[in-house]
Amino acid sequence: MLFIMKKQLLLIVFFIGFFNTINAQNDNLEKLLFNLPDVIFKKIETAQGFESAYELKVKQPIDHSDLSKGYFYQKAYLTHSGFDKPTVIITEGYSRNRNRVYELTQLLNANQIDVEHRFFGESMPDSLNYNYLNLKQASADLHHIKQLFSTIYLKKWVSTGISKGGSTTVFYRYFYPNDVDVSVPYVAPINNAFEDQRIYKFLNTTGTDDCRKKIKSFQIRLLKNRDKILPLLKFYSMGAGAKYTYLTLAQAFEYTVLEYPFSFWQYGQDCDKIPNNKASIEDIVTYLTSVSDITFFGDDLIKNYGSHYYQAAAEMGYYGYQTKEFKNLLKALPTFTNPHATFMPNKMTAKFDGTLLKNVNEWIKADAHKMIYINGALDTWSATAVPPNKNVDSEWFFLSGKHHGTARIANMTASEKEKLIVTLEKWLSIKID
């Protein structure tokens, strides 16, 4: 009995000491945050397994080369694991309206700083000048945050992001190659032109001949039955609260049909589920909206993605839609050229400058070391993924059967996971449990 009481007492003392240590560390972290210049913070709910979390507002120059242009506050989230742990900086490509812990952060048992992209979400200046929305400025934002938090987190640093955020990871490493020890871009396109032709090659060759024929046949049926389909899409849009003034409903419909193959492969759809010629109009509309949703071309989403479209049109490049085989069926969109998939804010124009893409693609081939590229073999964006290259010390994963939403470490095979972990352990000089 006495032994049991002593054991219980020891456990109580241990837990008191453990929680006192955590509280002391959190108090110390808040003192450090308080002393950081340009950072406002507030405590938020902490993810399970971590010690504390904070929403940050980081003061950033609108133009990092000319401070007289003014400032804005960039939103970020800090999830704290420990001062003796590595730190993962998440390079978002869009807005971030809540904190979430990425799988790489969990794998490394690391601290995490999740950074909303400039000119998205709440990270907006009072007056929005798109001339300062470029990858050099966005990378300088990340560099400033890295400099600030390097005074708190002294261990290894890793950058990562998904999709456009993964592209941002690559560009950040290009501009600041020594900021982090390893970069892990997921499903990250690095285009080579305003209208990257590799997308068309992928769409014209991926899958089986039979599947591609089914896709094209379905597109033709949609366009031939536009008079029956448009009223259904109109009511669907009303239910979804979507309005069409940037584009007309007819234009949005045709874009939806042209987008269908891209979306089909991007998220790994099943060829056997494409409606056949016996399916009702109602059934094919239901299926269409589950793969290529017309509301994506509505006013709200075009506005929400305005900064993304500007970046794609100005320097990141993007894709267009092939219309040659639908010339006699398209009525609302021009067919003399491939319509581009960018919808500029307020229908403004921007001159595309491919200089950065050229320089980055050359750097990737010769100097982009300690990069881990994770892609889905089914994903349309794998067409413009960074290609494997033996001239640099980097690793590539093209996950079989995985798409834009499933190309993740959690879905790797056992051998792929082992290779990834061994590489991270070697490059970061740590042991991963």
C-alpha cells in the first residue's frame, strides 16, 4: 500500500513539473514574441500535441525596396512545439482563414509558421496596387518573417506548401537559397510560358484512348444540349448564390465544359462514372457540377481569386482551353484563339513577363539542392511539375494513382515513406520517430 502511494505521489510530482515546464516555456515564448519588432500576436486554440498557438500580424513593406510606399499587415499562424525543435514555414499561395497543422510539421514534431500570401485574405494594404504583387515581393515577405523568428527558433528550418503554395516554396528558395535547410513543395507547377503547352500534351495523352474519347463525347453532348442545360445551371447557381456579371451565364457554361478535362484529371476522376448517352439531362448536369462546377466562373470566386489570376497572367504563367474541336458548338466564347484561364481583377490587363520563369527553370536544373518534390501521377498539374534531374541533390516523388488532393506523405507506399524519411534525416541531421 505504501509503495502504491509513493508511486502515485511521484506521478503527481511529475505531471506538476511537466505542466509547469510547459507554462514557463509558453510564458517565455510570449515574452519573446512581445519583443519582436513588427509582430502583433494573440493566443488561439492549440492543436493536439503542441504547446501553444498564436495568430500573428506581421508588418510588411508594400515594396521591400522602397519603404516610403507604406506597409500592410500580413496574417500568419504560429504553432509552437518547442525551442529545441525544427521549424516548418508554410508558404501559402492563397488566403488562410484558420490555423491547421501540416503533415510535414507533425512528421518532424516541429514548430510551424503558416503564412498567408500577400494581397490575399486579410493580408491586404489599404490601397491595392497590383504592381507590388509579384514573387520577388512575396518571397521578401517570407524572408522577413524568417529573419524575425530565427531569433526564437535556432534549429533547422524547412519550407513547404501545396499547389500554388508549393510553387511559392520554390520561388522563395530561388530568391533566398540560404533561408531554409530543406524545401518540400507539393503538387507545385512551375510553368514555362503564359500558356504552358505541356498541359495540352498531358490532356491529349493521359489515360486510355477510350477514356479520352468518353471525355470528349461528354463535352460535345453538353454543348449540343445547351438549351436544356442552361436553365438547370441557372437554378443551380441561384441555389448556390452565384451571380454572373464578369462573365455571362452562357460564357460561364462554356468555360465549365472546356475546364472539365483539366478538373477531371486534376482530382483523379473515374472514367467509368462519365455519364453515357442514355443518361438524363438532369443526371449529366449533376455529374458535371461534381467535377467542373459552373460557380467557379461566378463573380464571387473570380473576385476571390483575383490576385491569383493577376500573378498567373503577369509572371507565373497558366493554361488555356483548346477549342479547335468545338468550334461549331461554342457560341459565347471566341474560337480563333485558345481562351486563357485567367480572369483579371476588374478586367484589367497585364503584360506577361517570362523572365523570372526562365531564370527559375534554369536555377532548378543546376542549383536547386535539397528539394523534395511530391506530385500525383494522375494530377493535371504534374504536366508542369519540376522534372527529375540528376545534376542536383534533390528528390522526386510521383505518386502512382494519386492526384492533386491525395499526393501526400500519408498516402505514400512504405518504400516511398522510408526514402523520404531517410532523406530528411540526412539533410536535417535529425532522427525522425
